[in-house]
Amino acid sequence: MQLISWNIDSINAAVEHKSARGEMTWDVLNQIAARQPDIFAIQETKLKAVGLTKKQAQTITDLFPDYHIYTNSSTARSGYSGTMMLSRQEPLSVDYPIINAPGDMDLEGRIITLEFENYYVSTVYTPNSGSGLARLEERGAWDDAYRAYIQALDAQKPVIFSGDMNVAHEEIDLKNPKTNHNSAGFTDKEREKFSALLRAGFTDTMRSQYPDQTGLYTWWAQISKTSKINNSGWRIDYYLVSERLAPKVKTTAVIDTGLRQDHAPITLEITINK
């Protein structure tokens, strides 16, 4: 089974592809469609609160015919955050959970979970701690609530989950750990929360496959014109699985997006009974 996960940073920018960056996003989306993944998870859709427009829905359907499409849009602030999942197989159930997160986080469309006979597949767009770490405490509370949610799923059947988790776990996961210590996404608190998630019974599939590989990143800052050229990146996008699924993982990878900065899609191939 092939799964792909990507923080697309606006479905509409891809669909319209009127700028140079939009064209690159559109090209990547077409590359993903050509791969025909079993499940495609998307974060930061930035859809309106009502979901896909007719044009957006038609475009996605044309690219991914015969897929079941599920969206979870922010109702707290339209055009912000949001997630989407596309599945070739119709799931037994679909959940847009409320995890008792602080503030408006539960209203920001951050999680979708698909249930299948032998496993769950979930995606998440983890809140950013924000400028000046203004949201760090709320982010920590989110991490605790999210970990409890995933553990509850895992108690029922194994879980495959992915997303932009807005944290580089270890120093190996970003180019400049010393100068970024205490930056959003690389504070001690955020890193420890991710460690707690792993200790709760889950495996970071990419780091498990490549334990010592440096330069393995999924995000490059747009603010720096040379971040992609110099590979000054961060690994903040993950596929995690219940530990009992870890031996079934075949490969993980980052899809090459050329000169496009921001997030790159990640892939997971796993042998599992559907």
C-alpha cells in the first residue's frame, strides 16, 4: 500500500496556478496524482469554512478519479489551516475528532481519521507555536491531547498517521540546530512532546529507516531565497505507525519538488492487509 502526505499550503493556489509558485505546486500535485497512491493526506488546505468550491472539487476529482474525498475545514477562521484525505478504498467510517484542545484549535480542521477493517489512517496539521512562541503553552496542551487521541485509536487497532507536525525532533532533523534552538518547532518542550509520542508506542518511519542520515529534510523556509539551494531545511513532516506495524514498513521517502520551497510531500510504502 502506498501513502503520500503533503502540506500543500493552499489547495486554491494549486488549482488556480496563476503564479510561478502556484505552477510549481500544481506540477507537484500532478506528480502525486500520477503515482495513484492508495491514500493521499493533505494539510494546510486553506479552504473556506464551507469546504471545496465547485471548481476546486472538479479539479481534484479530475486529477484523482474514483477517489473518496474528505475535507475538514476551519470554522474558527475561514481560509486557515484545514486538512483533506483522498482514499481509493471507501473507509468504514470517517472522523473529524474533537480532542479537547485549547482555544480554537479544535475548530481549525486539523485532523481527519479514516477507519478500515484492520487499521486506522489519520492525518494531522499540528499548530505552530507562533511568532515569539506566543502559542507554545497551547501547543503543549495540544500535543498532550493529540497523543491521548492517537493512543485511544491504537488501543482499538493499529494506526498509520502523518502530517506537518511542526517540530524537528532531534538536531539531525534540521540544518542549523544551534542557531534555531528555542525557535518555534525546535524548543525543548516541543521536542520532548514528540519524544513522548514515540514512547507511547509509535515509530518515526523515516528516521527508523535512515537513523543516521543527515540532510534529510521536508521543509525549506520561503523567506530565504537560498534555503532549498543550500538544503538549509527542517524535517517536520512525518509518517508514524503503531510499533506493531513498523516491521511491515517497506520504504519511506521525500518527493523531490525541485526549486519549490516550503513543504515537500513524503511517501510511505507498507505491506498491510486492507
